[in-house]
Amino acid sequence: MRFILLLSLLILGQTIHAQESRTGIWSRFEKEIVRETTFLNPFTETDLKVEFTRPDKSILSINGYFDHPGVWKFRIMPNMIGKWKYSAWFSDGSGKKVDGSFRCIASDIPGLITADETNPVWFGFKGGKHQLIRSFHAGDRFFADNWPDSERKQFLDWLVENEYNTLSVASHLLNRNAENRGKGWNTPDLWNSEKQQPNPAEYAKMEKILDELAARKIIVFPFAGFFGQKSNCPLDSTNQALYIKYTIARLGSYWNTMYSVAGPEPLYRNVKQFTKEQVDKLGEMIAGQNSQRHLLTVHNEKDQNPFVNSSWASYQCLQGPTTISTDTLYHGLMARRNLHQPVLAQEVLWYGNIYQQTYNDEQLRKNAFTIMMAGAALNFADNAGTSSTGFTGTLNISERHQDKHEIIKKVWDFFESIPYYELSPALKDTNNGYYLDRKGEPYLVYLPSGGNVSVYRNNVSYLGEWIKGSDTNIRISIGITNGKNLQAPSNEDWLLLLKRVNEKNAVNFNNPLFIGMGSYPDITADKNGILHITYVRDTSLMYRNYNPDTNTLGNEVFTSLTCLKDSFLGPNRSKPVIKVDSKGFIHVFVGQQYGYFDNNSWVKIDPNATRDTDMDIDQDGTVYIVKRGGSNGGSIGVNVRKPDGSKFQPTETDPDKGTTEGKNWLRKNGNHPYGNIRIDTKNTIHIVYRQALPEFVSYRQSTDGGKTWKGTGVFGGEQWQGETSDIGVTASGKVYVVSQIGEIYYLDKTTFKFSKLGKAITSENRELPTISTGNDNLMCVSSFGGKYSIYFGGKFTSEQKFPSYLNKPLGFLKTAITSNQIWGVSEEGEHIDIEIMKGSSSIFLKKLM
């Protein structure tokens, strides 16, 4: 008996000389031995044994395999850089050992697919690289030689272009020989049932395609496993052992292959392919030969996993739950997974499959997010009936539902943008939604239908951010938070991202801040730059503050003020107003109610006002409310509350009666005056109101607290000019008025006349433009519909719009200026309305400049 050692080395299909014996790490080192001895059965009469010595001196033993008459081979997937040595011999005792060596060098292969070495909840690669599984299920034809190579290439090109990195392949490893499944497709027939031995040539056909997938960096899950349903496979234990040993001898060197004992559903009652005991035995047999440590599982039947703790299993393969209930889906996956192993959500979200739900786009997205929140790897399918139909079945690009693939891809893209491999699912750490923690700390919460959520951690501060499920580019900050009582911006699906504040987290003021649910927001800034915000929810006036310097959003507080949902007396006619006096006390007004916070509680005082009102505060803390109807015969009046006063009193004279022209300036039939008020740093009172004289919109000024008044017209003559105008005064006392159509007028102090500066924004009906001012060179005009324009550098910008984050209508936008920054607070929602409060919307704060 003699044998010849052929000094050739196969590295990914390339033959090089023996003296160049170098193989990339995780690639394939292959040696061929020619032996002229004739065996009646070369699969059983002798074994080729190989022992490798790694660079660290550890030993790895594998089996070689018979390839064709006279030729044996052995393969290894080297997992360590450096010099490897080997000895090969035949078990029948004849011949000499063949010794040799090769050098393992760096390669572009990421590693053997396995459990992530950072966190085994996820898949990853040996060596520490991470891999977010993006899996697609391909039909029975994929490995068939009667499916044109050109069509396979077209499909694989599409697969890579769409960033899939994993294929679940039906009729692989073995053909599912059933109608409308694998029958008729010439897939590799690995087992010769007539001779009861492997078919080496058929393995070579399979390996040619596996090599192509490896070159494209695509991982392969064998849907049928070693022992496929309705397949040609050995049934007795002796031949099963032979088949397993031979298959692993050939496939063990593939970094991109996962193993599965059997499938689909070997325990399924209508098939009864195997018992649990038989599957366990086969699993142990495979694990015993699995010297290179490939992942091993079994394809479970729906909503079952009796192998969750089996000693031979190193990952889980789940079918179901298939549902549109995210709770059922999440808890079903969590109940049947092993948190110390990765899990493949195999038949869990298959679009168009007759055995699953009819998913719309929203349900697809929500289910995909839910699967990921359970720490599972999603295997997606595109069917038109059974699992072998539709694009999945035909692999014909023209039959794909590209929009559905895009939905799933965006979910994967989001998870790949965060350190998902550090996150683990946890069941009991939130009161709502699904939760991934990061080394025991909250990190990500998913709320399929919005709502309120708290994470259960004590004395920890986080930088919080809401991320919209349907568009993860939309990020809405919540500032520094303790993670308690956090309200999602809408009832859509949202992700909540939480990072500890001691991490290096930059505050991104390009993102909005979610304030709360409500309507008719208003905003002001105090002397320290802290923003104070108020808004109406249902009939209650709510309050929050935000400190940009510390990125801290204060708790939501009920001010004790209430208002009617009324078209005449509700907040639409006396919108919320918030001011902060020089001592830092907060003052609010809405409807017909006024209150202030005395640093302990909210104090209410009757303002003696009806509708169409406005409020401001002078430098001494005196509160002024301008209202419809004077107290001294005028058509417009001002009520005043002194600091520490317990009630409001009218000014000595009404603005339109207290001028030198007196009653001549009273507007005849002026029963709908609407005024706005500002008080400058010198305590000069400035009022603009409609239905006035000498022009429809006129201006009044008092330098003595309302004892005497000076006035002039702004615009309009005797003609109806629509809704009220707003007034702004800069730090140096420059006076600006914005009309209801968005035109700006300024007061010449020398002539005491107004002139038109230009048009700031487009506005109509009751969109009610408002103006906020800073220094003489900075102001902002805003209105209903989220419209605004900034005056800077001596001119207005073109009209801009507050961003829409929910794809819903925008309501009122109010602004405040701190130093050289402009902040805007706006409402967005289905209930936006100018005329009457119809319901709560989402209120957002954003830095506009």
C-alpha cells in the first residue's frame, strides 16, 4: 500500500505552490492526499485523521474525507494568526504520517459566525467583531443546478445591494421533496440512499455556491438542516453518524455556515419526523463532531421550543408568534428564548404568507422593532402564499415588494446605528413598552403606541431622546431626566434612548425638545436664560421650564388655572400668557384667570377681565393686564396688580380716553377691541389694539403707570383690518408692531408716527402673528401654522416653518429671545384649530437661531 502526497494548497479556489503555504485567518486551508489503495467502501473502511497544532501550542483534531477514487482531503478554518503544524494519518494503520505546516495571516473575513463575544444575546463573529443579522428567506431553487446561474447572480446582486447579509435557504442542506416545495429542483443530493453513503460530487456542487456566498460575505442558515423534512437522508443511527461526520469534515471550514439538526418543524404533529429524544440524540452526535464550533440549533415548530436548554444547542431558532399584537409577539419570543444564546426569529415576520397575518406597513415596522427589542435576529420573507411562493419562492426581482424590504431595512439601520451588541432585553424594568438595558442600565425603550413610561432606576440621571419609529431621523430631546413619567410625543410608535449624563453626551440643539401634550403654548425667558413654557391641556393650564445650560427640563406642573373649552371665553380668545418678573416669580394668565407662583404654591387672583386680553410685568413686579372694555368710559382698559397685592385695580384712566384727545379717540361701535401690551426696561407701557382711532389699529403709550396716555395710529384708517396686531419693544425701547397679515411697522420717536418696515410672514384670518424682540438688531415674527421669520442684520429672513415631526398640522408658534438665541415652542397634532380647543396636541421646543 502506498500513497502520494500532492503538495498543493487550495485557498478559496486559488492553487499556489507549497512553499507559499499561507492562508488567511478564518479562510480555508485544504490538503489533498492521493492513495492508490482500492476500498470497497472508502467511507467506512478507513478514516483520515488530522491533528493540528495551533500557534499557541493547543491541539485541534478533525476528520478528513474521501473525495473521489484515490483522493482524500482535509480542511481547516484557521482561527489564529501564526504558524500551524499538522500531522495526518489513516486509521487503518498503513502508511506513514504526513507532517506539514502553513502560516495563517490576516484576512478580510470577519470571523466564524457565532454568538457575539461581547454579549451572547446577539450573533457576532469569533474574534470579537459584531454582526447585526439581516436575513432573508430564499426558496427551494436557490442551490438547484436547473436554476440558471445568471438568475442566481441577479438575485444575489439585489441581496447585497439591499444590505442583506444572511440567507435562510429552503431545501438546504437537503431537498424538501414535496409538491410546490423542493420537488423538481435539482438541489445537491448529499446522501446516496441506494449505496447508503455520501455523494461527494453533490457536496462539491453545494460548495461551489457556498464559496460564492462566502466571497459576498453572506451567512447561510440551512432551513432543512442535516435531516430535512421529506428529504433523502439516512434513517439508521450508523449511517446518520457517517453522514454527520462526512458533512462536517467538508463544511467545518466555512466561516459563514450555521448548523441546524433538522427542519422545518421535526416535531410537528402532522409530520412526526422525529421525537424529541431523537432530535436530542442527533444534536449530541453533531455537537460531538463539531470540532470547529459552528452554531447549532433545530428548527422549532410554531410557538414551541422544547430545546431551549439542550446542552448541544448554541443558538435558538423560533417560529412564531405570528401576530399583530406586539405584546403577544414580544412575550412569546422572550418566553421561548435563551438569554445566554442568540436567537433567529425564523418564521415570525413573513410578509404575504398565508399562515401569518396580513401585515400593513405600520404593523410590519412595529413587529420588526419588537423582534429586535427581544434581542432576536429577524429573518424576513416576501411571500404570496406558502413559504415557497412569491419573491421568496421565485427569487425573481420583478416579484419583490421593495417597499416592504425598505421598512425592515430601516429598522435594521437604526439598530446598527447604536451599540446594540451591548444591549440585553429585560422584562421588568419599565411600566410600558419593551426594554433593552446596557450593562444593567436603561438604554432603549420601544413604545408601539406611545404613552407614558418610567424606567425603574434610582438616583440616576439620563440624557433622554425620543426617536420616531416611522422615521428614525426625527429625534426629539427630553433633556436631563431621571427616567420617570416620560410622555411620548404622540400615540404613534416611539423609541426612547437614554444615556447616563456622565457619558460624553453632546447636547444637540438641532433636535427639538418634547414638552408635553396640550394646546396654545406660550414661552418667555428670564434674566438667566431659563425658558418658561405654559400650555393648556383639556381645561388645565400646565407649566414647565427648561434650562439650556444644563439641558434640564423641569417637571410638568399644574398651575391651578383652568379655562373653558369655549369659542368665546376659552383659551383661543384669551390665550395663555407667561411672564417672569425681575425677582424670578412666574406669572400666568389664561381665559379669565391669573395666577403666580410664590416659590411654594400657585396663587390665584381674580384679574377682573373677560376675553381678548394680554399681560406683561414691569421692572418693579407690577402686573398689567390689557382687556376689552375700559373702567373709566373707554373701549379698552388696563388692570394692575402691585407687587404683593391681593387684587387688580384699573389704571386711573383708560388708554383710549386718557389721551389728550380724550373721548374723540373712542371708537364708535367698537365692541370688539383686542389689545396687546409690552412694558420696556424703563417701565413705559406700550399698547396696540384694534377697532381704535385715529386708525383701525392704533398705539397707546404711558410713562407714568397709566395715569396719562399718548397715542397715534399705526395703520388701517377706517377700514376693517381683521384680527389684532401684536407689539414688541427692544431693549433700547424701539417699538415694532406686526399686523394680522404679517407686515411690520416701527415707531419714529421723533415724529411719533409709525412707518412700514416690510413684510415678515404671510398670515391671514386668525393666524395671529406675534413678535418677540431682543436687541435692536434681533426679533422674530411667528404665527399659526408654524410660520416664522427672523429679523437680523437689518433685514428679515425668508419665511420659514417650524419642522413637522409627526406629519400632522402645525398650530401656534411662539418665540422667546435669550441673548442672541431664539427659541420657538409650537404645537402639532390632529386637533389643531384656530377657533376652538378640540384636543391635545404635541408641543415641541426648538432653538431657531
